Amino acid sequence: RAFSSGDLPAHQQITMPGLSPTMAQGNIATWHKKEGDAVAAGDVLCEIETDKATLEMESMEEGVLAKILKPNGAQNIAVGVPIAIMVEDAKDVAAFAAYEPPAEDVATG
């Protein structure tokens, strides 16, 4: 899904996935991609730690990783909370350098 926030280019929020039926939150173990990296569908974006395991999170779409909102080691991120922003074109990455998600997207509930 694409979002437009004010004057920002079209982008997609990547949210903390629910990796099991009982998962309510997770941690970012390690990002495998950096801001500005091209991403293909199936590429591993990061490793997510749950209370039971560490799993790789693959990209469902191709694009460019514009902004990492939750860094390596970020903990107790609720399922559905934005963890990164993807754009279609590398020229749009700079527009997200100072991006902060809207307050309603940061809620931990």
C-alpha cells in the first residue's frame, strides 16, 4: 500500500509482522539492508526476534529502503508498528532523511 504524507513522495510503510498467532511484539535483531539499498522481492530485510525464535523478514515488494525507523536492537515493537519506509525510486530516499512517523503510527498498542 502506498501512502502520501504531506510533500513526501509515494512510499510504503513496512510494519512489524505478526510471525505467529500469539506474537504481540518483537525485536529487531539485525538489519540486512541499509538505507538507500535496492531491495528485490524475497530479499531479507532484517532479522526479527520473538519470544521463541529469531526469524528472517523478507521483502514482499521491490523498491529502495528509504528510512529505518527502528534500529538494530530495538525492542518490544508492537505488531503493526512501522519499522521502515520503502520507496520505488532511489531519488526519493533523501526526502525521508528527517522523516518521523505520525504519532498514531508509533503507538505501542
